[in-house]
Amino acid sequence: MQLSDWGSDLADLVLGRACLMCSAPGRSLCGSCLETLRSGDHGGMGRLDDLDPRRALPLAYALPYRTIGSTLVLAYKEHGHHRLQVPLGVLLADALLHALEGQIADGTLTSGTLTGGTLVLAPVPSHPRPARGFDALAGIVRHAQRELARRHIPSVNAPVLQLSRRHGTLKRLDRRHRISTVHGTMRARESVRDRLPPGPVVVVDDVVTSGATAREAIRALQASGVRVTAVAAVAHQTAQAR
């Protein structure tokens, strides 16, 4: 354990924090509960809901958002439980490998992809949130890479997407209107295809809701000649708890 980990654990104790699942004092998610989430039937594999099913990509997620997913993600992003970026990163790593294993199973990728190439993580760009004061997804991705490295899976964080314009709130819109509102709000940096290492490209986000944001990220990457393999997220809002 690093000194920063000791400091975070001490801060959790001083602040009187407890595990958000079992209420044990200390970390916001204890090691035992993290392993329960990882070993249970919480995550899943589906297809990114698309208006044209022929173009839908695989979507892997670790948690259903409507239950424990929302508790953990909101505690991390909105309520100061920054130490949760570590277990959320582990869960994202699980989803990333699940996405690739699904591709291998259906023949889209070869088994050598996991060991012979570099897994390219393309995070969706975040809208500025001055009140939050930190890049929430970047912290999760950083710890997902550490977990992947522990499993001997080479990866690179490729923040090649950027916002070209801001869009309005999506909360009250249906799926079709979310897609049209988000369309054209992202672009890939110049010559992005030439700068990425060989390997599968996976769009990553903390939460996938309607899929409009992930779909727009895919569109922007494909417009620059980048083939996207799958989408991976910590939580999926339309997934049902099991």
C-alpha cells in the first residue's frame, strides 16, 4: 500500500466514512464488498442500443446504475468520496476485458488481441464542471490501467476526443431526441488514426444511459478513420439488477 493510500484511508476514518454497501467503518467500498461485486452477477454484456441495429457495437458494464452503480458513482463524482476511483477503476477494467472476451467469442477478434496488441482506451470528453473540481472519468481510467497492467494487459489512455460544442440538458429527452441533440458535439484530434498504437479501440465512460454520448464518440472516431471495437462502462442505466 502506498503512502497516498494510507492517507486516504486515514481521511476516511477521520471523516467517519463507512462502506456504502455493508457499513463497515473505513473505506467507502471495502475490499470484501468490491470482491462481491466483481464475483457476482452484476455486470453484463449487451449491444449499444442503436437506431440501426446493424451498426450497434458491444457494450460491457460492471454494474447496473439503478442500484449500487448510482450509489457508488454519485458518491465519487458528487459527494467527495474520491477514493472510490480505485475500486471503480477495477470494475471498469473488468468491463473492458469482458468487452474484448465477448468479441473473441463471436469471432470478431482473435485471442491474440489481448496479448499481442495494446488496448486503446478512448474516454468520452467531459463537460466542464467547475464545482466538481476534478476530472472524474480520468481518475477511474487511470486506476483501470493499473488493474490491467497487474493482469499483464498493455493499455494506453488516448484522450483523443474533444468537445466541438456544448449541448443542452438531456434528462427530459427521449432516446431519439438525445441522439439528435448530442450529434456533432464531438470531434477527434487531427491525425488521430496515425497516432494510435495497433490494437482494439474501446470507448469508455463511467455511466452509459441512453447511449447517445457513447454513440457520438464512436461517430467522431470513425469519421477520423478509427475503427471502434466496443464500449465499456462502470455502470449501465438501462441494465436491470439481477
